[in-house]
Amino acid sequence: MRFPLLLSLLASLVPAAAVAAGTPCTDLIESSEIIQHADGFAISDLHDGCAVTNGLFKSGSRMGWTFERAEFKGDGLADFLKPMASKPDHLPNWGRFSVEGVRFTPMLDSAMANYITTVQQWPMDMSGSFRFDPKDGYLDIQELQLTNLRLGKASFSAELSLPKNAGIPALTQDGTVSLTHLRFRLDNMGLFEGMAIPSLAAFLQQMSGSDDPAQGINQLRDTTVTALQALPDSQIDAASKKALLRFVQDRPHPTGFFALDLAFDKPLKIGTLDFNGAQLAQTALASAKISVSYKAR
């Protein structure tokens, strides 16, 4: 299993060979197939970073995400914008990004369908940051946040352990990244249904081969409920178990405020997780101390 950290995304944008001369940010963005032009597209260099205005993040042949402005900054980022041959392989000590005015953008053959889908949306904002201490391999993913004024807000943070003085290749090597602490917050007014459920349904369909997405969601819910009910009191108190069970059973339409904290006594090796729904739930919960609150509207 690959762990899609911000660092690996930045690394993937760097071209495999030198491109035509220009500013570092222009070379980076223009040589990438991931970010494309929208009306009013522009690139600018920032201190320790880059900014892109009116871009399109293409996620498939028929879909993408347009954004009004994106910024990303990092410790010594200029060195990471160099051609691959001279790019350092160490991880930056810090990095952060923000994306404003994000909208799902269909690229269908029907102009009417594209227009209706676009105008019915309310734009989202995204942000996040990380800090890395190479001396002890501590990676702190700080408050990855998604906000939509009409649909709600979700945030995620995590503490991870990497080998000391780890380089960028460690992010994509199975078993080298371990999760020690995970925090998730959700204020749901439709955000969960609009963002999480479609992705989860597609993932479960790919894993099971079933043509019925509702069946996969229901099976995962039942499996998770069974795993939660078997957890001992030493891992989760009665109030947290009740709140978590209610949240799981309310899917696909959980309402209100949800908070989850997982602290792993034994660090969970990310690259060794099984994508099977039952195995994933059991493995993730086996060594975790769990604290949950859930207040429905």
C-alpha cells in the first residue's frame, strides 16, 4: 500500500529530465501533466514556494478539479525544483500548501451536463502542513483540512515514524512508514456523502468486483460494527464505543460533529495493510487506544 503524502505529490510533479529554461516554478508546472491551464492561468514564484492561479488538476480522462489559487511552500523547495539529476533525495524539514476555490470539473461530451454540474457546486478550500525531524524520523502531518461553507468541514492529522535521516524513496517503500497517532474531525452537512462515499464506493467495488455499491458499503459497515463490538474496555471506553457505533451505523448519512483519536501502542506499518475490508478494520483497531465523540444535529 502506498501512503500518498504531500511530499510524494510534490516529488511526482518534478520532471524526469531538464526542461526549457525558465523560473523554477514555471519549469515545474509547465512540465507536469497533472496541472493544466484554465482561463486566466498564471504561475508565480514565492519565497520558498510557488503559486498557481486558475489551474485544472486533472484526475482522469473525464474529470478534474479546477481551482482559483494554489500555493505550496517548503524548506529548501528551490532545490527540489531542480532537474531530477541534481534534486536532493532528503525530505524537507517543513512544508505547507493551500488551495482556494476548488470545484469538481466534469469533462464530458455534453456541454449541458458539464455546465449544470459546475454551477450546482459550492467551492471548497484545502490546506495542510507537515514537519519532519530527520534525527529521529518523526513526521507530523498537521491539520490537513477541507472546508465547504455549505457542506461542512473535515480535518485530518497524523504522527508517523520513518527511518532516521530517511529520504524521499522511504515514502514509497512498503513497511518503512509507521503510524503512531491519528486524529480525524468532521462537521458534516453533506460533505461526507459528497466526498467520502463516492470514493469509498468506487474503492470497494474495485476490491470486490461487485456491481452494487450499496452492498459493499453495507458489508463494510457490518464488518466494522462486529469488530468494534469485540473491542475490550482497555482500548475504548463505553461512551466512545457507543458514539463510534452510532456514527458507523449512520453511514452513509452521518450528521453533526464527529471526532476520532487513535493512538497505537505498537506503530501500525502502513505498507503492510491489507485492502480487504474485514482485515483492514481488524488490523487498524487491534493495537489502538480509541477515543470518540459524536454529536448529531
